[in-house]
Amino acid sequence: MIGDRWGVSDAEVARRYPCDDLVSSPVLEAWRGVTVATMPERVWPWVAQIRLAPYSYDWVDNLGRRSPQELRGLPEPVVGERFTATAGRPVGRILSVAPGEQLTGRIAGAVMSYVLVPAPDGTRLLMKIVMARGRLVAPVVSVGDLVMARRQLATFRRLAERDAP
């Protein structure tokens, strides 16, 4: 499918993600990834802070409100709480979490997992999105997510690397 891979290796595409256990027959699968030049424990708080804002193009999906540029000291995410927020309004639900390792949530029929993998040069921040329905809109969602997720992962990378010693 167009736009289904960005920044990931074949091995990262082949690995199992938590979202795979929640959507057994997806009509959309898309993978994204970046290398962050710092330890996973420095990346995780930014991923967990997605509960406050989308961290992509704020003028598009946050109605111009800037996603927080400082860590807010949030408690660890909990299954059942909101996954993210747009324009200050809660969106989606957290479905699975392993602090420091992965965060999986559902937004509008899509399930996405953020996975942190230690790497020799820092951390691989991987994201996979799956959808069970919407075969006709899946290509549009894949391309749209590519644009937004690239920005989001790059923002997490920039903020985590900025805060690294």
C-alpha cells in the first residue's frame, strides 16, 4: 500500500507489535520509525506525554495550540485513560502499556503502537498503525498518517535529544 513504510527496516516490519494482538485481520498496516540519539528512558516520557497533545502539525490536528515543549511529569499511562488530546479535548483510549517499552491506543478506528527498542546508537522509536475496517479509505489514511506520524516521531526525537545530557 502506498505510504505504508517510512524509516523502518524489513526486520522492524516483520516484528510483532502490540497492535497486532488487537486487530487480527487489518485492512491497513503501516510502519514508521526513527533513531533517537539517546537512551530509551529519555525517549519514553515524551511518548507517554502524547496524552496531552498530538506532537505533529499542531496547526492541523491541535487547532493551532502548540504541543508542550517541556516534560510535565505525568504519571505512567494506564490502560483505559485517554490516548491523546487535540485542542485540549480527550481523544481515543490507551489499550496496552508497558512503561518504558510500548504504548498502544485506539483513535477513531485505528490502533497504533509506539515501541522503544534499545539500539547501539540510542533508541529506535517505532510506530505501527492498523485498521480493521475501511478498506476503501485505507490508502488515504496511510498517506495522511505518513505525513503526520513522520512529523510526530521527528518531534519526539528532537525533544528527547534536546534534553539528553
